[in-house]
Amino acid sequence: MSEHRRKPSQPQDGGRAAARRAAQQPSGRRAAPTRDTSSTTEMPSGSYGEERPPGGRAEARRAAQRGTAGGSRRRGAEPGGRAAGRGRGGPPAKERFINYPRSEKYGWRRFVPSWKLVGGTCLGFFAIMVAGAGVAFAWVDKPDPQKMAEAQNNVFYWDDGTQLAATGGARNRQTVTIKEIPQPMRDAVIAAENASFDTDWGVDPMGIGRAVFNMAMGQETQGGSTITQQYVKNLYLEQDQTMKRKFTELIISVKVGATDDKDKILEGYLNTAYFGRDAYGIQAASQAYFGKDCKYLDASQSAFLAALLKGPNLFNPDGGIGDNATADKNAARAKIRWSWILDREVEVGRMKPAEADKWKKAGFPDLKDSDQATGLGGQKGYLVETAKKYVMKQSQTNITPEKLALGGYRIYTTFDRVKVNAMEKAVNKTRKAFLDTKARPEKDKFVQFGSASVDVETGAIVALYGGEGWDKKHFTNNADTSGVPVGSTWKPYVLAAAMKHGTHNSGFEGISPLSKYNGNDMIEIKYPSGNPVPGKNGQPFRQKNESDKAYGYVTLREAMEKSINTPFVQLGMDVGLEKVAEMAEDTGILEESMDQQNASFSLGTSTPSAIRMADSYATFADSGTHREPYSVSKVLLNGEEQPGFEKPKAERAMDPEIADNITDVLRNVVESDEGTGNKAQKLGRPVAGKTGTTDKNKSAWFVGYTPQLSTAVTLFRTDPESRKLLSMNGTGGVPSIHGGDIPTEVWTNYMRDALKDEEVKDFPEALPIGKKADSAGAPKPKPSVTPSQTPSSTPSSTPSQTPSETAPTPTETPSETETCEPLDWACESGGNDNGGTDTGGMDAGGTDAGGTDAGGTDTGGTTDGTTTDGGTTDGTTTDGSTEGKPGNGNNDGGLFGGGG
């Protein structure tokens, strides 16, 4: 190796300093440039003028590392531009409080925290959490059970601002001590709600975790709250579901669990829980469901009451709010939950298996009709129930049954005290004069009245009659039931639809109420194509009137006046049943209450409530403007007005000309001496209305209105066991009851008192509307024109199966004795009020469509199964499913009685 490549020997006594001094000594050749001894890169051959001392580079690197470990830092640049090497003297740098990123590491290792840093961070966070929890624990106060549970009621007000009723709070709560709560009740609640109650700290982390996991898996949560948490929730009356409220509730639960005796917590929980039937607390619930003090509850009854704690709206066998909370569904859920709680008590060691088997064998406990109407006698219970339903229906408010049950709301209703009293007085007067349950127990028992009255200009429900009263153990609101078919009160929708849409034979132009249809009994009903509607056993369907009188061709105005069925059944087929349903829905009838399964849909097989019928007819009264019915004008919570209770907006349901013509036709029903509603003439002011009666007189209606007020009255009988409708033949000592009898009498007596201070107003004038059609469906010809086809003098035994381009020959023609010809527009005949349809029974606000025969309705107006004011003789369908026939009247039909 050449001399200039040889490294100088490293001094042994001087280390780095000696090496540095040696490097600074002058020599006969140029000194080697200064270099960072920590570098690991060799200089190229010949870079230095002399040899590097032995071990110089490696030793220098080790020395630099030792210097770094000792805390030295790279020195600043020395004079002359030379930089000092790492760790080669100079003052040590000041250490950072948090050494992150780590200065002693290189590359990615600098960003990996040390175990000290991680441990310190976790310890600090835990300390902060403990300190915060401690502060929160000391800061929150436990609610006073007496003040918090009883301080607030739900107060309901009449439309004039005076108090109607107060529910919740102290109104139906009697506090009892833990000694008065029997051990079976305690065991059932603990087993069902919180098995670890005796040992937990007020919260159950495992339960919360399990609830979260089950929720994430889409399973039932099984509850994450302990009894202590539920107790605090019952008392903590702020209803907002915020994190602050949840956190405060959790802290209070821990504090209550740590400081209060378990018996005191259980006592407080059972005294503040809501059990349904307006019962708050175990004592009120025991009285409401079993008529006894809670200390006498047995294990089976206790298990039932414990089941209600999961949610009375879904487990109270009386039924609740919503489509999934019917009485039947709730009863089924309650029985399953009751049985599960008995098994659960065995599982957690609070009941012996033999005892559980004994109670199961005894069966579900018998419930009594609750005297839940403390302060809610007469009609008040139904008014409060109606207002509650409306409040919880408004999506903007998100007021759930549970929130409402906790109280604190001020609810201002639209109910007029004077009108409510007038309606109750009218019903009671008629009931007393009409019914005698002692003299006719088999006929006069179980008769029900229902009524509702709506302000025409606003849609506000001003009065209703729901039954004899909660205090009389009648809890079904008859004004809001949807199980009673409305009969011929449905016919105005058929006529309105025809006025709007017309039929194919009228050139798709609206028809006139002076157009004529065949009003004879048992005429063959046809599709718009001319093909007969199929009936049972493949025979053509023929519609039945109440009588077999041969009316001949009558105007639709006269058919409405005398409630003749056949013209409206054929008209419904001609215009299309779906258009009839659309018209009814536009006026406020709910789609779910409609039945469109057969031709008798036009005669009132649907089952809307009295509230909906009154509101719907108000659309006619207000010249086609519709407003949804409402019963609450304002709601306050803690003094703040809640959103979502503005008056419903007005919507155009039909042209004013159509509505005013319907009103004119319905005025004739009342004002004509032959009209089925002529008893309403006693009101002494302009009235429009329609009667309705169903088969076997199972229900009877009158729906009528003045320019200010629209009111619906219904009468029906129900079997208390099966909840099916019963015939009213013989009720009140008369052979049969029609809508023009008792319902019209109640309506008139009520309206007389309700409007006694109102000025007499008249309806708008009805302008001529629509086309008249001859038997072929063309516009009305001149009198000199001879019809191209006249009805046959004898019925056709075999109807034509081929649609005719001209007017088809009627399969059921007027008899030779009738006085009306198809083109004689001035011809009028006498008539009568007819019966109606029956879709079966009703069940406390639900519907029971009854039996059908080949898709038809439960008829029963006569012994041969024919209908009177609706229904079919053979249960035909109108779905148009037969080959080659249009479906359900989807094509607009013309105006021809019995034809297409």
C-alpha cells in the first residue's frame, strides 16, 4: 500500500482530542480535509494526503455515539466555516418535556412512542376521567320522587281555553311503600327487568354491551337499562334524547345505586312506572287491571303487570296506538311475555318450577274493565283519547306514547264544550225514547251510537260522541271506529266521480245528475264493454234493490233521493271503481278503510269512521275544498310551543261546480217529501245529506251538513264476545231501522242546539253541469229523434257476450206496467229508502270485513241472500279477470242503465 494511503496510527492516550490535535499538526504535505467521523462512507483513494490513524473512523463513530447518548448535540459552525462533529464538545441542549418525536432515534423509529409515553398518557387520561366523574357525581342532585313524579300532568283544554281534563301525575297515582308491594311482584319485576339488581351499582356494563351488540346484529336489544336507570328515567322529565341527558342520567343512576337502599329504589321505580290504562304506579295499575290493592296481587297477576313494563302501548290487551297495537295483537304479546316471565323467575331462582307450572296451568289472569276514567267521565275520555292520537300522529313532534305518559304537556283541543254537550244530549234523548233493554233485552241490548261534527271552513273536530263513557266501562270510541260499513252514504262519491271523469259513452266528459239509469230491481250489471259482470256459478250478476218496484229509467238525482241501488252500481262500473275510490280519498276517506272487491263497492261496503265521513262531506259543503280533520290546535311543553300543530292546509278535491251540484242533489234528499232524509227538514235551515242502511239493518247512518257544520251519525249493534255486527231488525220495537230514522233524528236534535246561535246561510247556487245521455250513451238527442233501439218487452235469457258498438240490449228491461221510457227525461217514479251492505263485524275501532261469497259481501238483507242498500245477490267480483273483459271498469263507461 502506498504511503499516502496508509492511515496514521490512532494515539492511545488522547482519544478523540488527541486525534483532533494530531490532525491539526502541520506537515510537509497538504492536510487532509476535515470530515464527520460519524460518517460511514469512505473517501475515495487518494483523498487524504496521509494515512488515517488506526481505527480512526470506527473509533470516531463510537465516540460520537457515546457523546449523543450523553446528551451532547452537534455544535454550531466554527470560525472559518468548519462545523463541529457530533458530540464534540459545546453546551448540552435543553431536554424537552415530552420527547416526541424521539430525538435519539432515526427514521421511522423516531415516531414510535416509548412505553413510558404510552403508559403516562393512559394514566393521565384515566386520572382526568376519574376526576371528571367525581366532580359530576358530586355536582348532580338526586331527583325528589314525590316532586318529580307528581309535579306535572298532561292538561287538556277546550277550544275556549278552559280546562277539559288533566291526566297523569297525581290524578291516578297512589304511592305505596315497599312493604305494601308483595314479594311475587318484586320477584317478577327483577327477573324480567334486571336480574342483577341486588348486586349491581345502578348500571350494568355487561347489559349495555349486550344491548349494543344485539342491536348491531339486528336482534332484540333485551334492554341495556337496569331498574335503577329506568327509575331515574321515570323521574328525569326532560324528554330530549341528548348525550348530555344520557350522561346525566347515567351519573344519577350511579349515585342513586351507590347511596340509596335497593328496596327504596325498587319502591320508587314501581311507584313511578307507567302501566297503561292511565295508571301510574303499581297501586293504580293493580286497581285498573284487577280491582284490588297491590298487596293482594298473586304471582300470575304480578307477572302480567311486569310484562306491561316493556311497553303498555304494545302489551296492554285493550289495544294501543298504531296498526301494530290492536287489541288482538297486544293480547297475544302479553300472554307470551307473561309466560316468559314465569319461566324467567324459575331461571334466576325466584320461583320454583312447580309453582310456575301451577300458574301456567291456571291460565292467563282475568282482567277487569278498568275504572281508568277518573275525571274522564262522559265524553271526556273519548275527547282526550282523540286528542292524544292526533298529537302522537304528528311526525314533526316525535311525541311518543312514553313521552306523553310522563306528562308536562299542555294540549289545546278544538272541542267545543257547548256542541259536545248538545251531541251527548241528543243521543241520550233518543236512546231513552228508543231503547228498552228490560222489555226487549234480546233486541235492544248492545246498541251503539257514534257521531262526529266538523267545522266546514277549518276541518276542526268540534264535537263527537264515542259511547256511554269510560266511567260506564265503554272504552271503544264509536266516533273513531272504522269497522261499520257506511251503506248508501257512499253514493255521492260515485256521482261526483262520474261528474268529473264521465264515461266513454259521454265522450269522457262529465255527466249531468239528470242523466238516466235503469232503476229496476235485479237488473244485470255490465262492464263498460257490454259484457255482463260474472256472478256465482258463472251466471251474470244482478243487483238487488230493497223493493221489487219497477222504477224504470230514473235520473241520478231521483235515484239519490230515493236511494235506489241499481243505477249507482251500474254507474260505478261505467265510471270505474278506482275513480270512485280516488274521489273518496280526495275528500278525506282513508284508503285502508275502502273495499273495492266487488260491484257493491258503490253501495258502501267501505268502513270509514264517523269523523272521516263528517270531514269528507264538509268538502262538498265548502264547494270542493278539503281540509284534513284535526283535534289539536296547540301543544306546549315547559312553556314552549311545539311544532307541527298548524291548521291543515286547504286542498282542492274537485271543481266547485261538481261539489255544488252534489250539494244540490243531497238537498233534494232532505227537502223532497219522498227523500229518505226528509226528517232533517225539522232543522228549519238549508240542509244537504244522505242516509245509509246496511243488510239486516246491522248499521244505519245519516251524514248531513249546513254551510257551517258537517255531522255524521251512526247506529249499530255488536256482539260483546265476537265483536261482530248484529241485526237491528226489531230493535226499538220496529221491524227495521233505516238511516232516515234514528240517525237522522239524532242528527237533527244535535244540529238544532249546535247552530242555535249561528246565522242561517244558504248553499252556493248549483250551475248546470255535464252531459245527459240516451240509452246508447250519446248526448241527449232532440225530442223528435226516435231511439234506434228500445228495451225489449221481455228479459233476455242469455246476455250477449260480444261488446256492441251501439247500445246493447238490456238483459233486464222495465216491465210493461212501468210508466217511464228510456228517453222520457221528465218521467219520475216513487221510491223508498233502501237497505245497504254489511261487511261483517267491528272490533273496537278495527275492521272485520266479514265473510264473502265468491268475492262479494256478506249480504243478508233478505232470507235469499240479496242486498238492500248495497251488496250482491251472489257475491260477484268486479276485477274483470274473465277472459276478454276489461278489468274493474278501468275504461270510462257511458250513461246507460244496465248497459255498457
